[in-house]
Amino acid sequence: MNISDVATATGLPVKTIRYYEDIGLITPGRKGNGYRWFSETDRHRLAFLGRARSLGFSIEACRSLLQLYSDRDRASADVKTIARAHLEEIDRKRAELTDMRDTLAHLIDACAGNDRPDCPILADLAAERRP
């Protein structure tokens, strides 16, 4: 199938598919006219990448997961290690976002929101932090 067909089949933009080819995640065949030709295996790999990326896996993690997927002698522990590391990163980011949300909510509650110029939000943003 051509690139537009595989894009439709996988839900990935053509630009993304070209990028994945440029960085070596997929290697479609070429027709005599030089056009890319994607096999069912390519389509499946692209769908795999789309799903992995939708879960937030990095390109390098996707590369590792694809290698493991292709290796029938793989250890599922290797896959679990990659997934667990990603989950820990998600949890870390989630905690950061919760802290940011709580701080911002506190500052909004502390601000009178009236015609006076004093504002705890601006005061907090202007405060110098020590490392």
C-alpha cells in the first residue's frame, strides 16, 4: 500500500510516517518509480508505534519495544522494565502537576481580584527562589 493508504489504515499523519522512516523505525520498500510501498508488516509496525506513542512512550522506548516485539526469544521482564520506567515518569509528572495546581489554586484564592493593585499571584511570581 502507498503512504496515504497506510496513513489512513493506522491513523498516523503522512509526515509522522516519513519521520519514522527517517529515524529508522520503519523501512518501507520502494517501487520502480521510487515511491514508498508499505507491507502489512509495515502497517502493523506503524500501528504499534501509534499506540505506543499515544501512551506517551518516547521514540527511544518505542525503538526498544519494537526490537523486543520482533524478538521471539525476548524476556517479558525486559518489556516490563521499559513500561515500569515509563509509568514512574508519568507518576513523577503527575505529582509535579498536582503541586503546580495546588499552588496556583492557593494563589487564586488569596487574590481579592478587586481594583486594588496588590496581588498575591504577582507577588509570588516575582519572589526570588533560592535553589
